[in-house]
Amino acid sequence: MAIISLTIGNKKELILGPSGFLEVKLFSIDNLFNTESRQFNGEIISRSSLTYTRKEFNDSLYTVNSKFQVYLPNDTPIFSKTKEYIVNGNGRLSPSFNSGDVGYVFGPPKNLMADSFLYWHVNYNQPIWMHYVKTENVFETPAKRYEAYFKADQTKDLTGLPHVPDKYGVNLDVFLQIWVDEDSGELVKYEDFANAWYYDQKTGKRLFPWNSFHNEFQNSEVLRRIDQIQENKNISLLFQVIIPLTIFMLILIAWLLQYRKIRWFFAKYSPYIIAGLILIAGISFSVIAVNNYWKNQYASKVQNADSQGREIISSIQREMKLCGETLEFLTYQFKQADTITYGEFEQQAKRLIARSGAIFALSWIKKLSEQQKIRAEKLDTSFRVFKRNKDGSFSPNLNAAPYFPVYYIYPTEDNQKAWGYDIGSRPQTRQAILTADKTGSATLTPSLILVQEDDLTKKSVILVSPIKDNNDSLTGTVNAVVPIEKLIQSSLYRFSLPDDFKITIKDITNGITDTLTQVQRGNITGGVRFSKSIPLKGRIWNLEFIYPSSIFNSIGFIILLMGIIISVGISTLARRELSGKSKQLYSAEETIQQYNKELEVKNSELKQFIYAASHDLQEPIRTIRSFVDLIRTEENARISENARTYLKFVNAHVNKMHDLVQSLAQYIRIGNNVEFDQVDMFQIVQVTMVKLRRQIEEMAPSVILSELPVIHGFKDEMEILWLQLIRNALQYSDNKKPLVIEIGYNESPHDYRFFIRDNGIGIPPQYHTRIFEVFRRLNLNEEYDGSGIGLSICKKILHHHKGDIWVDSSENQGATFYFTIPKT
């Protein structure tokens, strides 16, 4: 949670604009660490706002109040900070405020921009040297990118945390990036990534994490900043160039008209002058109209690139989350068993790899001391702990305890070379192991070339999950080997991408850039660029998605051609009417006005056509989001509190649209597979329990699971069916009594009849049929979340299997769902 700063202008009278107020919306993600489970709780999306207010000013100094607020989507406050600063006309902190180095609160003005500048970060109350990286386009606007990696202490600001500040302090590792407009010096884009740790107040030693968070400008905010910057440039051009030049030309013409020959010249050639002016005006307006149309087209491309870029990022995160869940399950197996044979490991690994399209191999790493390593090599003479040298050769790894050699790996084919390789011999990988040990969570390594890989250009990463004994000591790790190309292919296969695009993925952790991979289709040289950095299991990756931006379509040229034809026609008519009528020069004004009215009518029709053409091409969801953001941004001060609540409600439901579309897509895909096989329903339920392990651990239900038969069906759909029904039982539990779930079955000569019974809130009889309709939710209480399509999915699955589903329930008496599946 970091406060950001904005450059408002280069002149003191432009600090925070005429109103003296500025508000910026941010997208924030927090991931709090759970000290009991020794794991991060998972990412929480929050909404943030930053406001600057100019309270007073004199000829040289300003008092600026900054306020940063962070809320959960349900309006629960997380963090709030208000500070006041005295700045000069350039936005630099007044030296009287701090006896040491001071920096720019709002960023440097254009005339002071350099390769580096001192930036005063208002959240951490310390100066930070921002270093120039390169100039790049942010939505086709040239901007200078600056970066900084620094440490900060927020103990004084976080006294509400347990034992802070009497016992613990809180310090952070922060990676900060800002993009500054090349012409005006105004900040257009902001991103930060931070890892916060508790430390011992006496020794200063870090103890355990507190939070891992990320802030960035919302894309709508970036576009608004760019539009505002362009508007400021246009206003500056208008007042500094166009208006003075126009006044000068009018004075010059008025002075020339005092001469008879000049008046005669204007009288003689006035038809051509007027016709020329009409033609120029008509063509100019047509160009402006087409430019606005193409600008809207470009905005649509930006939204498409943003949407697809975020979907790609979400897909990568889902794949990596699936890898993490795979390791969690495998780690659980190792913790539950004293010893696991390779055969048992192979059986589990084979099944788990089949679930993930990104994992190339799973391995078990055992932590060995020097004596344990010597003993292991004596017991198995073919086993040797080795390392890779800088020249690419291999040699025994000696005197480097503790060792982390590969003990088990599956599949063995193509991976035999890795057996015995000490992954801790590489400093970056060893650091990932130590981080995983410290946080208790799966951690991603930097990119590397696998020892079993012959192609030295193919990069991979390893996801490391710690295995600990009862004393919380590290005994080894289970690892997922993820080739970058395989991860990207698995993430992109479900998308319908344009014919031409380019995706570049980089690891930018700690400010060091490592290009992981590039995926390109077609010969794309430019376009809309979507760039976003994402935290990923302890690393920071950056995805740049270049989307084709060809906006010069036939509609725009038709609009331009129509405008030119209309302009030429009107100007020709004006010239013909005025030619030979120089004696009626003074009465021609009325005629010219008539033609101008006709031109306005034609241009008005052209405006309506452009509006209809651009408006009808917008997607409904984007329109809703745009207008909601517009109202909340520009009308916030004038709307009522109820209106804000309604807007928040609308925005929350629009954000749920992605999940609803996914559920609907899943609903549509059901029934496409016709290859049935033998499915062990008991095993399916067990796997489902593992998937819902966190929710089950939180609610601690009593689960009564009977033996279940093997049926003839489609395995993936059975997994979806049980997942929806068990999740439904967990979700609609009665908080006033312990939850009990019973799962079993009966059979007849023709079919199996399964049931899942709970003692939750129940369903009134009049709704027993309606609950299986698509998007039908009975309980709209926010306590019971859901899309309203889960039971519809169940019904369609059973219809595909020629079965049936129904419910037996009363309100507050629990519910029993029954479903049948034919035996043949």
C-alpha cells in the first residue's frame, strides 16, 4: 500500500489545477501472511483512492494535503494516511520541512527532467533516487520510465498491528516504477510491488512476512491522465499560439482594408475567397470528425488489448495456481507418510501431471547434511550429488552442505540426467528454497536451463514447495518443473487471438530484467501495447501484449469522403452564386449565412452518423464500466451517498461478469464429450474434498462418506458435479449449528441413486424446481455468494448421462440432493 505522486504542471499557478483538488483511482492487491498456518492467505483485491488538496498558497509556497485510503470491496477499511507538505512552484518539498535531502513531491517539471531525480515518497517520508530506464509508449503517448528498488520502514504508520511498535517493527522491500510524459513532465502511469516483513525491534532481524502487495493506476485512470495531459497541451497551444496569431491576422486584415486597391481586390475575388474558406472549413471539420471516429476506434482497440491482456495474465496465474495446488497435494502426501516409495510417488505424480498442461516434471528434493550425503552415496553407488559449472560441464558437489539433490523425478524419461543434481548449487535456486522455508509457501525460482535440456535457449522455472517435520524444520521440497513455452502454450490455447500479435514475458524481480519468452504471430511491427507487471509466487513478471491497431477502416474513409464531397459541393455553389455579383457584395452576407446554415445541417447529420457508427460498435459491458467510472470520477462530489452505493453495487456486479461468463461457458461445454469410461465415484469425491480442503478446514464439517460404486460416465463432468454439490452444502450451511454432510448411494436393477445430505439452511418446497434454472438464486444475502448456475450445470451433466436430479428439503431443515445415473 503505497502513496503515489502526480506532476500537475510546471508553473506554480498550475499546482493541482484551478480547483486545487485531484483524485486518482488505483487497483490494489494485498496478500497477508498467516502466522499460524505459515502461509499467505491469498490475494485480496482492494479499491484505493489518492487525493491531493491545495489548502492555501502565497507567491512562492503551497500547502498540499495528501490522503491515501484503501478499502476492501465490502468497504472494510485496510489502511488510511493523511499528510501535509509545503512545496514550491516546481513541486519540490520545501527545505524547511526536512533538514536532510528533499525531493519532488509531484515529480520533476519538464525543464528539470534528467536521467535520475530525487523523488520524495510521501508514504515513507524519505527521498528516493528514481533512475531513467527508457522511453516507451503508454497508449501511443511517449513516456519516460523511471525505476527504483529501495527499503522503507513503516513501523510508525502501522501501530495497529499486533505487538507493533513495542516488540515488532515493519519494514519493506519496494520496487517502484513510474512513467512520466515526455513533453509535460506529468506522471501518466504508476506501479509498485512491495514485500513487508516483521522484524525484531531489538536485533533488527526479520522474523516473518506481514504482507505482499501491489498498487497500480487503473487503465481507465491512465487513459484519463493521458487525455487530461493532451487537453492541457491543447489549451496551452490555443492560448500561446492560435489566439495570438488569430488576433494578429485580424488586425493585419483590418489595417489592409483601409486601402482602396485592397478593398477592390476583396470585392472582386470575394466569391473565390469565401468558397475557399467554406471548402477549407468543411474539409477541416471532416478531418476532425474522422479523427474523433478513429480515436474512438483506437479506444476500443485499447479496451480489447486490455481485456485480452488481463485474460492472458489471469490464465497464466490460473496455470501457476494449479501448479501450486498440485504441489500442495504432493506435499500433503509426504507429510502424512513416514516414507514414500518411488512407485507411490510415480503413481501420484502421473495423475497430477495429467491435470496440468504446464508441468513438465515433478520431483522430490531431500535436504542432506554432509554426513547424510556421504551415507546416501555409499548406499547407492550409482547415486552422486553433482552440480553444473559455469562452462556448462558437471562435477561432484563437494563441501557445500546442506545439499538439495533430486531424489525422485517423474517422468524419468528425458529427466534421468537430473537425478542427483543439487538444485541448491545454483545461488538463485537456493535462495528460492530458503524463501519457501521462511514463508512456508511455494516459491518460484528465476529462469534457468534444465540440466536435462539439450536446447540451451529454452528457459524454465521451478516452483518449490517446502516439506517440514513436526519441529517446523525443512526436510526437503517437492518441485514442479515448468518450461516457459509450455506454460504459455497451456495458457493461450483457450483464447481466440488476432491474426497478428506479439507477447513478451519478462522477469523484472529486484529491477533486473530477464526476457523469458516471446510469442509472435504474423508480421506485427506496431500496435496497441498492453503492459502489466504481476506478482507470481515470489517473483515479478511483466507481460507486454502488442495488439494490432489498424483503425483506418472503410467507415472512416467513407465519412471523410462524404465530408469532402459535401464541402466541395457547397463551396462550388457558393462560388457560382457569388460570381458576377460584385455589385451586390454587401448584400451577399445573407446568402453566405444561408449556405453556412446548410453546411451546419449537413455537418450535424454527419455528426449523428459518426456517433451512431461509433456507439453501436461498443460492447455493453465496457459501456457500463466506462459510464460508472465516469460518474464516480467526475460527479463524485455532486451525487448522493445512495447514488454512490448504487454505483458500487453496479460496479461489483460488472466485475462478477467474468466469473458468470466462465460458468456459462462451462455450462455450454457440457455434453460435448461422448467418450464414456469407468469412473470411480468414491475416488472422485476424495479428490473433490482435497480441492475444497481450505474451505473444509475453515468450516470443520462432520463428513460421513460411504463406499461409492464405479459408474460408466465422463470423469471430468463427474468431478464438476461433485464439486458443485459439495460446495453447495458448504456454502449454505447454518452458522447456528455444526455442519454435517452425508454422502452415499442406493441402487436398483437399472440405475444408481446417489445422495448428499446436509443440515444447512434448507430450501422451501415451492422452490425445489426453480433452483435448477439457469441464474436462479433464492438467497440474495451477500453472506451466501454464488453465480446461480451451479445446480443448472449439475442438471445438464446428469441429462448428458441420461440421469435425473432433485431435492428433498424444507426451510431450516437441511437439504438432500438425489441424482441417478443408469448402470449401462
